[in-house]
Amino acid sequence: METATTDPQQLSAKIAAASPWIAKVKAEIGRVLVGQDELVDRLLIGMLCNGHILLEGMPGLAKTLAVKALAGTMKLGFSRLQFTPDLLPADLVGTMIYNPEARTFEPKLGPVFANIILADEINRAPAKVQSALLEAMQERQVTLGDKTYALPEPFLVLATQNPIDQEGTYQLPEAQLDRFLLKVTVGYPSKAEELEIMDRMASTAAHPSTSPIVDHETVQRSRDLVNLIYMDPAVREYIVDLVAATRYPAKLDTSLKSLIRAGASPRATINLALVSRARAFMDGRSFVTPQDVKILARDVLRHRVLLSYEAEAEDLTPDIIVERILSKVPVP
């Protein structure tokens, strides 16, 4: 555990010594994944913050590949769960099995007992499965029968989903969405990136995979340093002002009042501060800037701002609303 230090130079030196694994992981993932630099950065931020990440995008945009590539670089347990409409909670968390010799029920732990969980197409599973996953995500534990079993440390859910207007998808509950540290939207590649994707992947040869290069102790040392990164009081107030603007939009702009049904919870404030520190760490800085906050605010807030029917009728999206808020809240 790193001890607190008020010396910026000393902290910067510790960050420089502890962060080389970030570049190594990016380089290793780059052997498998073309482009998607922003997506990889967000996945690494989730790793540094020990927080769950939701990736949303059309099929075929390498969401699953990105998660598998990241997991492959970590010396940690990994499980891939394909969510389907007929999935049962027991398929996820496990169940109690009767032992006829001992005449007792014994637990058979499910695939959720791993360090990194790829929940593929998470919004295709029914409500009971989402409820079981919610306990695992928030409490980092699973209840089987009358006993509770702790999940391994670290425990991260990296989930993918298709847009909700796709066939066979369900809207995730707001309570579950709020448990995700970030919601990242995955876009199409550029022309140059797509040409490289074609050159690499348009082949019947086996595609490369990533090799494990980082252990949990290395990541934990980095997490300890993230907690020590300095945040100026003006930046702290900026974070609170951004989140408060989603709850009381009329104080910022009267035109926003009728567009937001509910704003972000205090969990958004906590997460925005945490991910801003993580981004500073990845840049080798010992302090947070307002730009760190602005860049990550969309990923923290887009799944926590609930739009009104009027906003939906006007084809507005949470991203558009968050962008308006960012443009109006004064930057320190």
C-alpha cells in the first residue's frame, strides 16, 4: 500500500516507475486490435479503478475482441459468458448439487467466479439473470442456498451490448446501469483502419492472441498511486457542478428542464473523480486537470441521465444533453 505524499515530484517519480505496464499492454493489444485507442484507454481505466465497463455498439466492431485481448494480457482468471434469452441465474452464479453419499447439498460455483468476466450481449438476458449479476457487480458476492460466497479479487465485469433497437434486446434496469463505472460507445473504424483490418483479418490463418504480461500486484500498486493523485478544489467543484446540472438543469439552462427526467446519482460524482485520477496516472501526471474531467464526463454520465418523453420525441440522446451541459458549466 502506497503512503500518502504531498510532494508532487516524488509522486510523479513513483507514477513514472509504476506505469510502464500501461504502454506494454497497449502495444500487446495492438498486435490483435486495429485502432479503437479510446476503447482500450477506457478498458485500462476500468482496470485501474476496479470498475465495471459497458461497451455499446453495432455487431462486428471488435467489442468482444477488445475485452478478450485485454484479459489475455492479465495474469488473472477469465470467463466469457454469452447472454441469451434462455439463460438462467444458475448458469451464471452456480447452484447447489445434492451429494447422495454425504446426504448434503454442495455448491457448484458458476463461471462468474473469475477475475475478469466478459458478459457478451448482456442485454439479451432476462430480468432474473440481470438481478443475479447485479448482486455480483455491486456486492462482489453470490448467494447460493443459505450461504454467501465472496467473488475473487479483483472482479470486473466488462459487458458488451448491441443498441436496444436491435432484435431480441432488453433495456437494462437503471439500477444495474448505475453500477457500471463507464458506458463506452464504440464507433466504426476510419478508412485507413478498415484497410488494415482487412489486410490482417481477411485470411483463413489463425488470428494472433495476446500474451499475459501483467499480474494483479502490478495493477494494485498502480491503483494505490491513483488514489494519491492530487485534485484541486476547483476541479472537485467542477465535477460536482457537472453532476448537479443533470439533476437541476433549469438552473443552468431553462431549455434543458423539460428534457431530463432524472439526473445522475452521487455514484457519478465518485466515479468521475476516480476515472479522472486514473487518466492523469495514464498520462504520467500527479494531478487532475479539468480536461481529464471533460473527456471522461460523457462516459460517466451518458447511462445515468434519463431523458423525458419530450426529449425522446425530438430524437435527442443522452450524449447530446451531456454535451450541452459541458458547454454551459464554467470550466475552472
